[in-house]
Amino acid sequence: MDQSDAGIWIFGYGSLMWQPGFAFEERQPALLRGYHRRFCVYSVHYRGTPERKGLVLGLDRGGACRGVAFRVRNSAESEVLRYLDAREQVTMVYLRRQVRVLLPDGRQVPAWTYVADRGHEQYAAGLDPPGMAAIIRESIGKNGPNRAYLESTVRHLEDSGVVDRALRRLLHLVDGR
């Protein structure tokens, strides 16, 4: 491969892991330190409405997150970032950031990702798991029931070898178990 087109990396921690929506050269499990995956964003579009907000995942400060890093050719960077901005920035609740992720071979590579904007009105601060479960249980948006998003996330993570105990417990709460 020509070094001038070695590629950029994109880090996915939710639906992007199994539904990237863009062409990539390589897919690797990746670890991001300093952020964790959490239902911390009110959804008024994909999994809720302005009248009955849902909850979707965001990267929030602290901890660590296992996800997937996709290597994209440098020549496709602008196109891929435009696509991701359109997908993730519907209400500008996420901030596109470049972070460093750890790949299984020990390399730390810079990667673009989207973190929750704690200053945005859709940032869901202070919700405990029962509060999250109540919202997720009742919300439906353009892309379907909020519960289906949570269940799909848990299933796809586990299919990828990632067990997120907090999301598994949240699914049990949503289902009343």
C-alpha cells in the first residue's frame, strides 16, 4: 500500500460497529481509554420524538470503552467524515473528536469518534439505570423502538466478544427482570 494513502481510523462504540455505512480497508477491535459507552443522549429523532424523548449511546468522560476501529483510505476521509457528520450530527449533540485507540497488536492509532456534548440540551445528565430503563421502555422514533436499539447493541457487542455488563443489566431492567 502506498504510505501516502495508509488511511485514517474511525472508532465505533454503538451501531457504527455493525452498521458503519462506509467502505473501509480494515476492521479491528479497539480500546479507547478516557471515555465510556453510556445511554447519555436524549434522542428526539432516531429512537424518540421531541414529545417523548428516547435515549441513545454516547461516549461520556471517564473509564474505557471497547469498540471497533475502521481504517479508511486517506483519499476517502472527507467523504466518510461528511457521511458520519450527517448521520451523527442531526441535532449537534455529539462532538467529533480525534482520540487515540489501542489495537490488539499494541499499536495506538489516532481515530475520529463522536463524544457526547455535555453542554448540549440533549445531554442526559444524572440518569440512574432505573430512570434510563423507564425512558427506553416507552420510546419509539424514526428508526423504531428504543428497546430494540438497546437489545441490538447488547447482542452485537456480545457477538463481537464484548460483554458490557452495564448494558446487559439495563436490558434486564427495561424488560422488568
